[in-house]
Amino acid sequence: MPLIGYARVSTDDQTLLPQAQTLRAAGCSVIREEHGSGGNRARPVLTSVLEGIRKGDTLVVVRIDRLARSLSHLLEIIEQLEAKGTFFRSIEDPIDTASPQGKFTLQVLGAAAEFERALIRERTKAGLASARLEGRIGGNPGLRARNPEALRKVRLARHDGYMERVTQTAGDWVPHVRRLRPHMAWEDILRIINASLPRNRQWTQPRLLRAVRAYVRDGFLPEEVLGRAARRVGNDRLPAIVAAIKGADPQITLQAICDRLEAMRERTPRGRTTWQPSSVKMLLAQAEKLGMLSLRGL
């Protein structure tokens, strides 16, 4: 089971050596290092680690504050890892999601986080009610006066909040967009993404495009992904879709690809709704002849 180490310090004058040594001693075969604030959820190296981690891998940190500064962020990252069939371990904390004890600790942390959110909601409601009884108007005075600086700060805060929410789901869609655009149409990419997600986490095309544009604007994705998709010639759409699924997970079985295509409601070359491994094998052979399997390296 490959162990992937992640080390972080806040400033350039701090050294990553102690963390790297501890991670190496713990058996990490790969160690990714980053300089950046723990309060920033859109860290490029961390995003890359979460995108590239594979099923069965374990993400390892020396302490949980090297990964996240808030309990909510930690739980979001672990949820992303669990969705990909991967694990998380903190060397100096009692958290190892591959063990029953570690899972129990995580459940306790999740309950504490929900309790904290409930308390904040109740305090906010009580504060607003008290302000109304005293005749005070809640909210930002600068916004009520349409102050340009206050409006600018709100816009920045909203953008930062949006980017935090998008980054929480980046592992679901960024790898597909980076590999397949602009070689494949958005409609097909959307169906590939949604086929492996539960219904409550599935994307719509407008929402996906908004997230992609935000990532392009902030430099996390190249501008080329927004280019016009090349028109498919002949009957190469199905080979392209099968190649995309195979490229996302080179170890995926033929039966698993069948299941994915059925979840996408994709019909076989003969128009049937039930897929057989032999049909997938034939399409993979076509994709290889057309050079489509090289998409895995994009």
C-alpha cells in the first residue's frame, strides 16, 4: 500500500526537513512539500496530491495541522480521500482511517464539528433577534451606504468562499478536465464525472463550467481547457469515452468500465443498454488504433 507524504510550512524561511525525515521514516515512498498558509484551502501542491492519489494509497502527514487548520477542512479532505478509496494517517495524532480506531476518532471529530456549527447558527440567530428588538439594523453599514471599498471586500470574500467550496470537490472533476479538454465535448466529460459520483454530488454543466472558469482565472487550470472541442469523425465517440474512463484509472477492469457506461446510460454499439466486457475490449482496441489511449497522459 503506497504511502504518500505531505509536508507543509507557512513561510519560506521555515525548513521542511524535520517533517520530511519523519515521513520518510514512516515509510513514505513519495513526499510532496509545500510552503503556504494552512488557512488557504486552495494550495496547489495539496490540490495536486488529492488529484493524483490512487485507490489503495494512504496520505500521511506528521500532524493534522500540516494538512488543515480547521476541523471542517480536515473532514472535507478525508471525505475526498474516502470517495477515491484512499486512506489518511496522521503520525502524531490518533487518526488512521485504515483502522477501526482511527475511523471511530474521525466520527467523534465529525460529531464535534456538527455541534460547533449548530452553536454558531444559534448564536447568530440570537444576535440578530436581539438587534431587531433594540431597533438596530444588522449587516455591514458600508454595504448599506454602497461604499465601493466595502463592496470590493464583499466580492473578494464571496470569491474566496466560492473557491474554497470548489476546491473541496476538485478531486471529482479537475483530473478529467485537465486530461480530456478540449479533446472531448463538455457533455461527455460531465457524464464521465457524474458516473462515479453519488446523486447528491453530481454536477450540472453550468456549475461545472463556472468552476472550470474560476480555476482558469486563478491559474489552477490552463486556458486551453476552455477551447472549442474538436468535432468527432465517424463513429469514434464511444472509443473516446471508453479511452477516457480507462485513462482516469489504468487499473480499472473491463467489468468496471461496463458498470460505468451503464451508469452513464450509454448504449452499446448495437443500441443495447447492458454492456459486456467483450464490447468494451473491442472499443479499447479501436481507441488504441486511433491513438486515443494517449489521452491518459494529458
